[in-house]
Amino acid sequence: MNGTPARWAPAAAGVIFLALWQAAVWATGVPPYLVPGPLAIMQAFLAVPGLMLGSLLSTLVVTFTALAVSAVLGVALAVAMTASPWARAAIQPWAVALQVTPVVAIAPLIIVWVGDPFAALVVCATIVAFFPIFSNTAIGLASPPAELLDLFRLNGAGAWATLRLLRLPAALPYFLAGLRISGGLALVGAVVAEFVAGAGGFASGLAYRILESGYRLQIPRMFAALVLLSAAGIAINAALALVARWLLRRRGEA
């Protein structure tokens, strides 16, 4: 019972904010092509729901594909770094360099080099989403205390057995934390790449709808696309949190 007010507080705050926003729009008489109210944004969405939801689906396909690729690459490279000091010396500087490279600056080159628009969008989003999974997993793989590592070694466990039975289970919470961070970053990377691709004439996703609406001064539709992106980000974060909680609960029961 004590947690019920806290559970409803975000929704209540959102309703109050939207009501104040709509009241301010009515009171000031600001035109919708400058600042649309929530009702105008909803009307813009309801005018073309199929178009907006189709664009959202396109963006989400890129997002989840990039998140899956980031998870595979991040875990594989983190395991390689743990297994070999040579691999650590070779991988870590390039991973950091990739992380600090602004994807908006290299996205046009990637789109030209890759050729296929969908693959190019996935590559851009993967660059943004890769590092949290990689770094968190590497930290998790290195987290078992030296006493446990010595115990495995004294009992004749090889490197593969130690990795499978000790390091990977210890890294699971770290991996899940990185995955939750990368879920939002993959969406950001997909939107950035879609902006670049949309400016070049490739129609894909909600970012293109934002560009299109801006060119046509359809500002309520632009806001509707932004609201869908925000809702998608919140849903991705919540879904990954539920998955992490379920996996950790199952591991605890086991």
C-alpha cells in the first residue's frame, strides 16, 4: 500500500503537465505551427496513425537489430579481452576511440560505404550502443575475487571451465545493466542515422517523419513523432528492466 502513491506519481505528474501545457496554449493563443498543444498533437497522430506507427516500427526494427548485434559483439570482445592480455591491448583502445567518435559526423560516410540503407542504419546504431555492453561485461568478467579464482585453479578447472562456471555468471548483472543502457542508446543511434539518411532522400522511420513535418511546417505531426520516440524509449527501458529482473530472479532461485 505504501508504494501505491509512488507508482502513480509519474502518471499524475504527466497529466498535470499536459493540462497546464494545453491551458497555456489556449491562454496565449500561440499558433500550432509554433507550439502545438497536446490536443493538436493527438489529432495529428490520429489523422495518420498507420503512417506514424509504420515509421515507429521501422525505427524499432533498426533499434533492436543494432541492440542484438551490440550484445553479441560486446560479449565476444569482452570475453576475448579476459582470455588474453594481447587481445585486451589490441581491443580496448579501439573500443574507446569508437565510443568517443560522434556518430553524426561519420554517419554520412557509413551510409555511402555500406550501400544498403538498412545495414547502414544498423551499423550507425550499433556504434552508439556497443560500448556500455562491452565495458560492463568486461568489468563483470573481471569481478570474481582472487580467492575464488584460486579455488577454481586448485581444483583443476581450466580457463574455459572458469569462464563458464565463474566469470560469466558473475558478469550477468553487469551485462544486463549495460544492455539496459544500450537499449536507449540504440534508439538514439537509429534516430541519428535516420536523420542523415532522411536528409539524403532515404525515407525510413520516425526521424524521416520529423524532417518531413518540419519541411512542411506540420509541427503537430512533428511533435507526435517525438512523443512516439519518447514512449518507445520508455517502453524499451522498462522491458529490459523486466527481463533483467526475471533473469536475476531465476539465477537466484537456481
